[in-house]
Amino acid sequence: MDDSTLWVRGAGPGSYPDVSKIPTPPLQRTGLFIIFFFPALSTVIVALRIYTRLIMRTVGLDDWLCVGALVSSILVSASLFMFFKLNYYGWEEDDVPEYDPSAGLWWNFFEQLCYNPVLAFCKCSILVFLLRLQGHNTTVFRVIWGLIIATGLHAVAIFFAAMLQCVPIESNWHPELKSDPDTRCIDHSFHIIQSSLTILMDVMILVLPFWIFLGLRMPRGAKIAVLGIFAIGAFVPIVAIIRLVNIYRLLYLGERTKHHNIAYVWTPVEVNLAIISCSIPSLRPLFSRWYPKLFGNVSAKSSDKLYGSSGHGAFSNATYGNSGKKSRNRQSHSINYMLSDLNPSRKHAHTEIRGASPTGSEEQIMTYNGIIRTTNVDVMYEDAKKSQTGSSGSSETLPERLQV
């Protein structure tokens, strides 16, 4: 490669070649495709999410957290692109020219600062979404808030640890400074430990929806649909484990010095799968509108079968009757109980439980902010009245069923 064809520009750590004039071999081309394909896909998904929430008028904090994750993910992909080009990843070892690694290492350092915020935003987005679904279970409420606080503290701690992993900071992209006795760097085990903690929290958040929904009395079709949507998030810890294995190989087996290697692409794959998995639950109303036969409101149909066609939710106005004379005197009453909000500062807020979402969104199976486990109790009583016409001992039974 003729160095005279490179245009030198100044930015970041100093001057470096114009990446548009550096050739792109086949393996590097594959890596760059992966780096940009996944953020493009997550951008489309997030755009559909925001569109869905806007037309439903349900835009909330979880949506803005997801947008923050998308912005950080784009920064991760852009910095990895520069790192790949400037440090010649994806090249055959014999074809790599003489180069200064400082510029590429600066972009790699910037990518490390952007990586953890993506996952933190995604986790908080999911947890805030679940907080709107958590219902009247105090334990679940506290667990969700505990995970939100832990996620926030973990994100702040990892951000500053990554930024100060070497002091002075410029030694992160100037390898020659690491030989200076005044330079202090943390051990490589930091990256292994923090990635392992990230995977652990991913698994905890993945299990949380199953804990919430498996105990609920919902139509089977609706429950399978809801849990199936949240199960998509299982791909995130799987990819995170693959990424962790590659980090170990890069740091401890010397593969970081090998240029014919694109293992760094697992980072944008992981973060963008996290964005996609936290956005999918919000898209079902949109798909139901576009493709009603494929994505119809299964929960509503199942609810009609279980509770009657009146569609008034878990406490429908269905009439109960048996064959025979007594059925003509049987009366049925349906009572909707309004349940207090868990938040003690909102003493007058209430929650109404529904058997099906009016919009097709799992988020709106309840009005306001609750789902609870329900129990139907039949209370029967008889009121015997002596006949006033003088007939011999005849009586009339007036049963009444009260559904609670």
C-alpha cells in the first residue's frame, strides 16, 4: 500500500490516516457489515417502537431510555469502525503495513466508555416497563426497584473504572507510556469480572417477567404470547457469554495482536440485540393493526371464551343458570373491585384488572399500573319465605350468586 495515497488529518489522539483511503480486505468487510447491520436493525425497531407509542399515546420513560441506548450503540459501532480500519483488523498478517496503533487504541478506549451505558439503558428500560406491569405484589415491586438501583450503580462504577483503568489516561492509547514506572493500570481481570456481572444481571432481568406472569391467572394463549416475547431476551446473555470467551482469548491468549481477527464484532451484536429485545414487547399493537390475522388479540379471544362474549374483562356480566325450576329465580351479580395502588403517596389511585388488553398490548392488560392474581368465590345463601296465601308449608328458595 502506498502511504502517499493517505490523507493525514488531525483528531482524537493526534494525526492519523484517512480511513476512506485504506483498503478493506474481505474479512474486514465482513466485520464492518456486522458492525453496521445490527445498529441499523435496532434503529428501525426503536423507530417502530416510538411510532407505536405515539399513536397509542403511551410514550414513557422506558421509551426514552431505549432511545438513549440506541444513541450509545451508534457511538459504539462508529468507534469500532475506526478501530478496525486504523489498526487493520481483518487483514492478513503479511499485508499489514507499518502503522502507529495510538489512533485506533484511542477509538477503542472511547468504545469502552460507550459500551456499558447501552446495556444499562436497556436494562432500566425493561425494568421501568415491568414496573408498569408489576401489580400489587410488594416483593416484585421491591425487586424491580432494587435491580434498577443496582443497574444504575453498576453503570456509574464501570464507566469510571473503564475511564481510569490506566493513569495517566493517555496511556490507554499510547502503549509506550505503560512502561513508565509512574503509570498505573488495573489488571485484565477487571474486564472479565465486569462482563460476568453484566451477564448475571442480564439473567436476573430475564427471569423477572417469568416470575411475574407465571403466577397470574391469565388465558393460556395470552400468557404464552407475553412470555414468548420476553424470552427473546435470552439471546442477549448467550451472545454476552460468547463475547466474554473472546475477551479472555484476546487478553490472555494473545489474540489481540493478531490482525486476522474480528472478534470485537460481538460487542455491537450484544448491545443491539439488547435494544431489540427490550423494544419487541412494545410492537405487538402495531403488528396487530397491520396483520390482524397473524397478530390478533389472542388474549381478548381467549377471554371471551373464558368469561363470556360481553368482553368486560375478568369480571364479566355473564349469567349463570341451571336447568330446572330454580334457574328461573336465580340472579347473578358482577362486582368490579377497585384495588389500591402500591405507592403509598397515591392513596386514591386504583387499579382495575382486565382479562384482555383493549389495545392488544401486554402493557395494558391492566388499567393504570397493576396486574394481580385473582380468585373467584361463589357465595350462596337461601332465603325461605312462608307462603302468605295459607298453603300448607310451601316455601320458595331464592338463591343468589355473588362473584367476588
